[in-house]
Amino acid sequence: MTVRVTLISPAMSTALRAARFDDESGLDAGGLDAARSAAGGLSAPGLVLVSPSARCRQTAGALGLTAAAEAPAGWAMGSWRGRTLDEVAAEQPGAVAAWLSDPAAAPHGGESLVQLCARVGEWLDALADGGPRVLAVVEPEVVRAAALHALGGPVEAFWRLDVPPLTGTGLSGRTGRWNLRLGADLA
């Protein structure tokens, strides 16, 4: 059975605006307004999933969505959580260089890029058995990892994908074969 998955990135938050590794801050006023404006523009999903972060939960709520279950969490950043990349780079330039160049590195003590991509790929393939239409509000890095999985692309390409706030990325297919539809603007 073919499944259709729409991944929605969260609206703008203070953490996203500051390029801060998730600090559990919610949406900023502009992000909340944008998400509310986009409400009603979504096709009725069969199943709604939402990542556990505050910005994903608030985006889903502002879009008028009620989660039936939890979607994958964002990238576990360990000791870097709540800090900006600039702050970490100033204190640990070698660690940041390793993190950006080696997909298996996790100098922050959290999850490596390889682990993130594997976790998201397993989740996506499991959805193929879950029904025909799924809508999931997830962190941008989950969208990027899902896109790579769908394309069978190398993990290193993760850094070359941009996911703007409050956009939809469509996937259709089944385990082992996915098609990708990028960048539907929700606002």
C-alpha cells in the first residue's frame, strides 16, 4: 500500500531565529501568527503526528491539528542543547569541525548524524504500514533526514538541504521506494 506523508516544519521560534540548538523555546509572535494564518490550508490527514518539542506542538496547535501520536524528536544535541553554533565554535572549534565533517561524530555527547538519519529512516519505513495519509509536524533536521532516506542519498548531503519554517515536504511510497515533493508553502 502506498502511503502519503507530509512533513511540516515548525513555524519561526526564538531558537530558530538565533540559530540555537533547541532550547525548548516556543514559537515567537511572528511564528505563531504565521501558523494561525496557515490553518485550514491543509488537506485532512488520516493520522497526525507531532514531535515532542514546544515549537512543533505549538505549530500543530496553531494549525488546528491534534496529534494522535508522537513523531520523532529532533536531533539530540547533548551538551550543546540551548547554545548557538557560534558559542560552541568559539569554545570548541575542533569539536564543531569534527561534527560538521564526520557524520559519525557526536562530540556533544548526543546523537551523531548517522544515528539521526538511521532513526528517521526506520520511522519513515514503519509508516508505510500505517495507513494512506500521514501529516507530521517535525523539526527541520527530521525533514532533512527523511528526504535523504527517500532519495537514498549520502548522509553528507544532509548539510546541503535547507528546510524553511512552516513548509511542507511530501513523501509518497512504501518501504524501499519513496518519492519526494519539496517545499509546499503553508502560509
